[in-house]
Amino acid sequence: MFKRLLQHLWDSRAEFARYFIIGIGAFISDVGSLYLLKEYLHLSPTIAIIINQPIIINLVFFLNKHWSFKSSGLTHLQIVRFYLLALTNYLISVGWIYVFHSWFGANYLIARTANIILAVGWNFLLYKHWVYKQETRYMENDTTG
């Protein structure tokens, strides 16, 4: 079983590399816009996250669909799954920044970076095996009643 897992991970290396490149770009956009919204518009880090995440989330969906995972699956099903995962990540990130910055006084950029690093692993696996999973249309040729 362990050997199969290692083979699966090895076979996924190109997808992971593309996913990682998109992730680096998203990270730079995320932290950069967080910094700009906080330092130049004087918004709280929590409000800045609320503003920047929807833009970054949509960009990441389409880049990963078409480049990382080369998915030709049904976009509307994939986007629902993606948004469910994104909503979960969004709630975690808002809570994370609130707890670590507001309660513990951690630097907001370090807190956000730690949150993103933790999300990388679970997001790749969920993207690959759930979000961008190819769907089969069972009902296409159904001629019964």
C-alpha cells in the first residue's frame, strides 16, 4: 500500500508542480494585496482578507482547472465543489487571522503565511480527487421512460 501511495505521488508530480506555481502566484497576490489594503487603505487585516479572497479564489479555480489539472469535466459541478472548499478555507483563514493577530498579537503577514502553508497539502489532494474529478454523464444515452 505504501509503495502504491509513493507511486501515486510520483505520478502526480507534474500536476503538483503546476499547482505549486499557481499557488506561488496566488500567495504573492494574496499577501501583496493584504499588505496594500492594510497599510495604504488602513483596513484591518480581517477586512482586507474579506476583500482580497474572492478575487484570488476565482483566479485560482480557472488556472488550476485548465493548467494544473487539465480538467475537461463539467465546470458547474467543479465550481460548486471548489467554492465549498474555498468557503471552508475562507472561514478558516478569517478565523485564523482574527485569532492569531487579534488575540495573540502575531504579525498578520506571518499568520497569513502559516495559514497558507498548511492549506497547500489538503487543497492539492482535494482538488485532484474531488474538485476537478472527471464526471461521467450516466443519463446521456438513457432512452427509457
